[in-house]
Amino acid sequence: MNRKERRAAGKRRDAAGKNVPAFGSAGISIADLAAEASRFYGMRRFNEAQEVCRHILAREPSHAQSLNLLGLMAQAAGDHRSAVKAFAKAIAADDVNAACHYNAGNSYQALGNRAKAAAHFSKALALGMDAKAVGFILQSPTVTRYVGRIAGKWPLPVTSADLFGGEGVAALASDLFLRCAMEATTLAGMQLEVLLGHVRAELLRLAGEQRRDGDDDDLIAFACALARQCFINEYVYGQTEAEAERAAALRDRLLHDLASNAAFTPLTLAVVAAYFPLHTLPAADALLRREWPPTVAGLLRVQLREPREEMEERRAIVTLTPIRNDVSVEVMRQYEENPYPRWTVNPLTAFVADRARGKTAATAEQQAERDILIAGCGTGSHAIQIAQVCPNARLLAVDISMTSLAYARRKTRELGLRNVEYAQADILELGSIDRSFDSIESVGVLHHLAEPMTGWRVLVSLLRPGGTMRIGLYSELARRVIVEARDRIAARNYRATADDIRRCRQEIFREADQWRTLIGAKDFYSMSGCRDLLFNVMEHRLTIPEIAAFLNEHDLSCQGFEPFDDPAVLEKFRKQFAAAADEINLDQWHRFEVDHPETFWDMYVFMVRKDAR
């Protein structure tokens, strides 16, 4: 910066300073100051934003939002050392702030401190950034470049040479956030999946070369992360016949080397694990007797140790009822083969931390000693969330799938929760258990029974007078695209096998414009999710009038639908019915849904209360 530029900058600072003293007034709330700082930052008026942040910090030295903003502005100026200091202070003030951890990770990566960068990225993902990971990954210039090359030829295939050129996958392998995200959660995005499918094939080619010069640590760590992603999504990526044959050949070579106690590279192991779950390989336990770098050890934990633990957990699960209904048996078989969902991140990590530190207080209802039934708990995410919110409650969580229950027990044990009892049972048979409950939750379950209303009646019989019930059911109007897709699947004779599900998904990708709703659904990006979404052996869809009739018949009063992710839904509802709008009026909601059939795309999720008489 020359003398003239410094003088001009000084004048700008002086001008900014003249506008700031009013912000220092104690009469202006910190919230208003923070909003003003964010506004200046969004306009890239960094001098003003910094001044406002300093006024805030003079009054509240541990104001995390201001510290984070100062870090971002230092980051934008390329001063990553100052940035990490600001982010460290922000995290000290609020260590469950996912954005602060993500921003710190970026600056640590720029400084070359990859261990700290990865630690902060992983923390950000664990604190809720997993749901936004794909969007952040697609902002990477490297990822954007590769995605653009694929898009340039789409829907025609792109060759490895066209995609990677002379640079290979090294640039992607150095992207720490991508690596951490692949390890942490299902990456639900078509562009990213197609790219990672090509990357997997390229790693397969590299592993097949049997090089002796050793592989780069970043490449091995990246391959291990991709293998963990493939395990999380249950190997849903498409593959050509030639690729499948090469993967099988590499697996056979690994098995031969393992049986003969011969050496093989970590890359070979990671690539095999990207196509086949390690716990299904013969003599896989021999892998645990070898020394491995930490990234490979992490892969073995996920693909070998944890599945072994789940097998042990099965022994502790009691069976409460017989499973004899023909449809129930078919549904059980589906979820034994594909337990759903394969979740990885506890969505209440930040909530639990805040409550433990007294930042949030439990309501009287949350503190109460209640008996709660989770009817159809699947792999435990639902039950575990309730157990964390209501630590004094006694939970019975039942499901038809023993494999799902074993996964749930492992995750529950890892989180140190002791108030959940798991058992295998068919909802249709639960009337025989001679128990009653203050609250019952059954979300996304009843519509997979042979007779949903019969199962619902059983649950009503178990609910104590005055008790509440949370129910989730598919909407007939919202799932028209699912019906269309299921009809197409039947017409083309796709079966609920892994190979057919992969082929079906690739076909849908090629016709993306027609199937945008499906491609935007998270469940589409895992084998169990896609099977649950499109290949379920039993699916019923209901209407609001049918639900209303059931509630009237059983003296249940509607307490309202769960809050919508999009606040515009309620705004539209209130506008449509004006002064007469009643958010628990099911007749109004039915009329609204007819006009806006996408409203309940996920499900109708609502609360009801049983008459206290």
C-alpha cells in the first residue's frame, strides 16, 4: 500500500469512526448492534463492521458472533493467524457453534495445520453442519471444476482422462472438509455422488497398478474416507460391469494376500472397502491383527468392529410379541436386509451440551417421569432423541427388525443413555404386552402395516387417558411422484435388489429434469433409504379426512401439525383463511392441502391427545 492509498484508507476509517459513536451508546441493545455488524459485513464494509464488533466486545468480551465476524474479516484479508485467534475466542465462548468450528477449520487448513483443521471440521459436522455439507463442498473451486467437466458431457459418460487429466485425484484428496464430511454423514447430492463415483473408479485403477513406491498419506486417507462414505450409504453408487469385475478381482487379490499373510497396501484395503463391506469378507478379523495408520484404523472401526458389536447386541434384545402377519414378515425381511435409516450424527449434540451447562432449561413435561412407547423405532435415532430431551422418562422402543434394533442399541450405548429399553415386536400384536403409556410416538411406521388403522387402534388402546400421541403418516396428495415412480419401477421389472436399485437410480439421474423431487430427497442417497422410499414392500397413503374420521371415532383431539421447515406454509395458511384460520382445524388443512399438494411431502406429523375420561 503506497502513501496515497494509506491516506485514503485513513480517511475512510475516520469517516467510519464518525458514524460509530452512536453504536457505543448503552441504550442500543447488543442484539441490534450485532445485526448492524452483520449488515455491514454482508455489504463488505469491513471497517464499519469491525468498529461495531469492537463496541460490542467492549460491553460483552465473549460475544461469539462478533468474534466470529472479526475472524471472518481477518480470513478475507488473508490474515489467518489473526483469524484463528478470533475463532478460538468465539469457540471458548460458545463451543457448540458449528459455524465457528467450520471457519476455524478453513483458516487452520490455510495455515497448513491439517490436524487442527480436520478436528474443527469434524466438530462442525457433529454439531449440525452435516445437513449442509453438500452445499459447502460444492463451493470448493476444485470440486466445482470437476463437476463442470462432468456436466459438460452429461448425460454422456466422461472418461477418467477427461475428468482428472494429469492432476489425478490429488486436489480432491487434499480437501479436508470433503474428507471429514465423507466420514461423517450421507452426502445427499446428485452432482457430488456422480463425481465421487468417478473418483472411486479412478482409485480402483490406481490400486490395481500394484505400485511399489508407496502411496501418498493424503491419498490413503481420502480413499479411507470414501470407503466410509460408501459404507454409510450402503454402496448405492452405480458401477459399470467392467468396474464391478475389477473390484471383485481386487477383493480376491486382497483375500489371497490376507490368507497367505502377504503384504498389501493400505490403498488396496481402502478401495476394496469402497466396494464391499469389510465385515462380510472371509477371515476379515485378521485385518485387526495388523498395524495400520490411524485413517485405516478408523475405517476398520466403522466397517469391522462396530458391525461385530451389533452382532453381540442382538443377544440382549428380547422379543415381546410374535411376528406372524404375512405383510409384517415381508416388512421385517426388508428392514433386516436394509435397516433404516443408517444415521451417524446425533442431531442433539449441541442441545445436550447447552442443557448440561445450564444454557437451556428442561420444561416440566421434559423433566417428568413418564412412560413413553416408541412404536417402530428403526435404528434408534427417534428414541435416542426423546431419551435425551426427557432424561427421566422410561422408554420402550420396539421395532420389527432385529438388525435395526442392534444398531440402535450400539448407538444408545455409545451415547451413555440408560433410559431406553429395546425389544422386537409387531405393532399389530402389542395389545398383548399388558402395559400402558403416558405418551406414544409412531412416526413413519403405521403406513407400512397390512392395516394401518388396525395398528393405530392397538396403540390407542395402550395410551393412558389424557395421554398424547405423535403420529406420522404418508399423504396421498403429496406422494403422487412416488406413486408414479413406483409404477414405473414395476413396469420395468426392477426388483428390490442392490443391483436393480443402483440401475434404477442411475436411470433417474439421467432423466433428472423429470424426477427433481426424488433427486432432492435425502433418502434417495442410501440403499436403505431408496428402498424405503421407492421399493417398500408395503405402503399406504392417507388423506386428512381419513385421519380426522379416525380421531373422531376414538375420542382423540388434534393438537396440531409439527412446525414446518418453511415458515411460508403457515403464512399461506393464515392468508387463505384470514380471521377464521385455525391451525388445529383439519378441515381447513385438507382444503389447504388440495390447493398446495406438496405441503406434506415428508409426512403428516401431528400430535393428538386422548380424552381424559
